[in-house]
Amino acid sequence: MLKLYLMEAEPLLEADKRACAYELVEKERSRRAANQKQESAQALSLAAGLLLAYAVLQADKSVMPSENQYDSDDKKINPVYVSVEEAITELQGRNPVETIVTPGGKPALKGSRGLFFNLSHSGVYAACAISDREIGLDIQQYGKPVSSAVLNRVLHETEKNDCAGLSEEAKTTFFFKHWAAKEAYVKCTGEGLARSFSALLADWKDGSVTDTERGISRKLYMVKAPAGYALAICTETKN
């Protein structure tokens, strides 16, 4: 089982909706969001918290989103878009979700019932993926063209060859798609940014990210991202 939810955070720039969201997300996220100086950053953090609570609620109700059904053997996922207003309405009167930090440093649901989650946000979007196995998620808004030094530092040798000869615009898209895939991988494994990205090989055709130094792979899902964004999910593979 794998479900992906997306939310545009801009409505949370409205003070009344933001105040409501503070009451509906877990206390720690509420605290962290309040410490953000910019309202846009508060909105993104709160949107991620709303999505997590919404995703857990749907899992508790054993309801699959009506628009999509996900099979964890599929390589392509279409996200379900949830509005701020819909999430607030659904979550009213319910206790906020509680999370813990595992010994490995990963966030997890308290009393998870076998559910794993991961959150990400970029630009105006927050994303939440929930699964029955360890999962990593990353969304990246395409930015300015990256330098050759950054490409060399982040890309695997195979990816550098694939990237060579592309136009500047295509190189930018290539970079952010592969960055998102690698970010999802290290969030899935719990290694974080301490892992060298140049040792990771993201193969979108094969649907995998592989640590070429250790021979460890995670399943990579192609996600239909909003225009101007890259979105990637990695999960543990089946035994």
C-alpha cells in the first residue's frame, strides 16, 4: 500500500486558516512552524502537518482515495490533491496525530499500526506519502541552472554521461529529478544528507536508486508532479 497526497499551502497565508491549522497538527510541528519567521514557511510546515493527519485519518477509515488506487508494485503514482479547506473540515474535532523519533533519527507515528510516512515541501506545495513499509519522499521546485561543479558533486558517473550534451534547460530538469530521487532514497534509509549523492545511481527506467558502493537498492516511483516540480518516492523492496 502506498498513497501520496499533495496540498497547495498558499491558503494558509490567511491568518484565520493558519490559526485553525495550528490547532489540528501535532504539537511539535505547531511549535516548529511558529518559530519560522516567514509566513510562507509557516504555511508550508502546517500544510505538511495537515496532510499527515489527513493521510492517517484516511488509513484509519480504510478508505482508498476515489481518484486513484495504488499498488506498491506499480512504478508510477498519481497524487491525490487535498485542499486546505478539505483537510481542516475533515480534521475538526479530532485529536492531533502524535509522532516520535526512532533511535535511527527518523520520524514515525506513535502507535503506528504498521504505517510509515514521509513529508516534504518546496515552492508552494507540501507532500505526504504513507505506506506499509519504510518510505522516503522529496519534492523539488525547479530552480536556476546549476553549475558544472554542483553537477559533478551530485551526479553519479553514469548520470553525468547521460546529462552530457543536454541543453541548459534539460540539464536543470535532469538535475532536480535526480536530486529528488536521491533525497527520497536517503530519507527512506535514514542516512540523510550525510550520504554522498555521487555514489547513488537513480535509474528512472528501472525504477530504482542504488548505492553503488554498498550494493543496496530502494524502489523508485515515478510521480506525476505539478508543473515546474520534481517529485520522487523510494520504498523498501519486498523480501
